Amino acid sequence: MSSRRSHQALTRSRSISGLPFGLAACEKGASWGALRSLSGVSFMSSVSPCLPTVFCFAGQGSQYYHMAGDVMGEHAVFRQWMEIGDEIVRNAEGFSPLEAIYGAGRKASEPFDRLEHSHPSLFLVQFALAKLLQAKGIKPDMLLGVSLGEFVAMSVAGMVPFETALRAVAEQPQVFAKTAPAGALIAVLAPESIRDDSAVLAEATEIAGTNAAAHCVLACPAVETNRVLAELRRLDVPFQQLPVPFAFHSRWVESAKDAYLAAVADLAFETPFWPVWSACLAAPVEHVDGPLTWRIVRAEMRLRDTFSAIEARGGARYLDLSPSGSLAAVLRQDLRSGGSEIVPLVSPFGGNLKRLSAVFDAGR
């Protein structure tokens, strides 16, 4: 596929923390053999029992309307946690995440880009999926979070209570709306060195994340967005602007620091039940406080370094709990050999119940 055709395909899809879906093989009706051969993903049926299990949680960009809707209808544990979270957010923020996600008149192809709705909704879906897995007897040996996903991982690990974490996540959009300028995050299928090849990108952007050898996320202020997009088109590089209204993980959210730290000042964190790997630190979290949670929002996402560190310890069985399965998609870009397994659970293309059933059966 040419670069221009790749760009066209990418801009027709959504992404997760700057990661394109890349799971077209997961559309309804695809066979397990086709899923393995076309997606390049290894499934749990061949997993070595020696591999540690990693629950992986993603950040902004992975959300879409009606995400995990079939899981909501079929699995009572998932539905129960979604309903509990919905009540918490209703009482705290005055809106229903369930109505935001599953409301009539919304198409999955429409951008889910209202941050005050998408932020708690994305947290809820991933947390509820983790609780469903645990109810089926599938426990993690460690957890991995990227950006917002780090807050999910910490809550699943018992570091901060579910209601406390969800309330904090639901409050974050208002903090940034009041204190930070508008901005953009742009996923680019190119190495971070692309900024070295362009005076425009060097001047107008920062690296917000490095996900794979040839996959990075650029941040820029809103006033520079059109110029940056035009430059990427000139360079003929595949890209996608994410449905996020601020330039997280860059200097353009620095003005929100004081208000953010004041909002999380009362949060207390406990020792986790399982190690929590941070894509901000590219290492397990040893101590969490307000300043570290700010760093998670402000600093570059180092997903590639995080995966590399886990692989250096012998690999793992990665369960991707993001709604789009895109952490699995990006992981396989760098994971070309070895014994690690990559298991996407949910996809916008359907087939979620079949994939989850296979995971549940393999985990018994």
C-alpha cells in the first residue's frame, strides 16, 4: 500500500492513543484461522502457561459510540459495573455515560470527541472488562496503562478505589477546559525522527508519544493544527488527527498543572495487588502521588520502551482491554519473534462475544 493510500485508509479509521485499529480481520464472521493469519495476532489457545498475563489499558483515541455494546447485553458482570459507574458519574457530573455511549441516533463511525463524556466512558468500559475477566477466573500477573489507561490500571490493581478514580477522571476534562488552550494530537505512521526532516514539524509540534519504531504521536496547539496537517500531507506520511481537544503530553497543557494538582490533592494510593507498569515511566510504579499523576498526563507516552522492558524480562501474554484492540495492533509492529502472545478482546468490527468466549475457555 502506498503512503498516500495508507493515509486514506488510516483517516477512515479511528485510533487509540494514536494507534490505528488495524483489526479489519476481526469483522463479523471471520474465522479464527483468518483472525490469526490476517491480523498477525496470537490467541490464547497456544499460550505457554509460563508467560505472565498482562492486562493492558489504553488512553484517549480508542473510544467510539456503542463500544462493547454486545458485551453490555450479554454479560451481567460487565453490565453491573457499567451501571454502577453510570450512577456515580450521574450524581457527580450530571450526565449518563451509558446514554453517551449507547444512546440512539449515534453511529459507531461518528467521532466520540466530547472529552467530558469520552473520558469517564473510556475508563468505565476498560474497568468493567477487567472485572468481567476476573469473574471468569482470569487474573493478571501485572497491569499496563497508557495515559488515561494508567488510571484504569491503578484502580483495577486496588491502588485507588473505583469510585474515587472514576470521579477524578470525570473531573479532569473541566480542569483542562478552564486552564489549557485548545490543541491537537496527531497519530503518525513514522518514526519520531520525522520532526528532524521538517522545519514546520520541528517548530510547531512536540512528540507526545512513541508507540513503535515507525509510529509516533505529535502534539500541537490548535492554531498550528492546519499547518501541521498540511505539512504531513506534503511529506506524504500516513496520519490521523485524534478526537481529543487538548495537546496532552506536551508543553501546551502546562498551564493546567496547578489546577490539576489541586484537584487530585486529596487522592491517596495504596500498594497494588499486582505490579502496575506505567507507559509514562516505562517501568513498574513504585510510589504514586499527585505529581506522578500529573506527569502521566503531561509527559511523553513511552509505550515502545514499556513493551521492550517487559519483553526483556522474558515476554508476556498481553490481553488488550482497549475498546478497539489497537494496543495489540501496535505491539505486533515491534514484536516480530519470540514467545509472547497478543490477545485483542474487543473490536469495533464485532465478534466480541466469540473472542471473549475463546479467552474464557482457554483460561479455565
